[in-house]
Amino acid sequence: LVDRLLATLLYERLGLPQVAIARLFAVAPQTINRRIRKTHQLLDEIGHINAPAEHRLATLDDLADLATQLGITPPPEIKTAS
């Protein structure tokens, strides 16, 4: 559930493209699309409004840059669960 919520927030709030989110989670873009749609529906049901951020992201590099600006040090390599 946490990863689905994160993917949805990355897409809806920060505007990160679904293809980039799919790369981040090491899944197919179609999987991300289905999960975002379902999570969005659940958030709508509870009345959660997800306002877009002032600055939108276009790439994973943009996400890493934002993390660095916020004082978050991204890991040099993302480790998968496998």
C-alpha cells in the first residue's frame, strides 16, 4: 500500500511521468497506471484532495535534485527486493 500511495503522490502532486515512476519501482508502466488509478479512486472515496506542487518534475534526475535541495541524500544505487 505504501508504494502505491507513493507512486500516486509522485504522479499527482509532483507530476512525475508514469514511465519514470515505473522505472523507479522496476515495474511495467501499465502496472503503475493501474495502481495509480485504483489508489486515486480510494483517495477520492475518503475525500482526499491532492493539490499539485508549484514545481512539476519531468525525470528521475529532477526527483533526485529535489531530494538533494531538501537535504535528502538519495542512495547511489536503488536496490530491488529480488
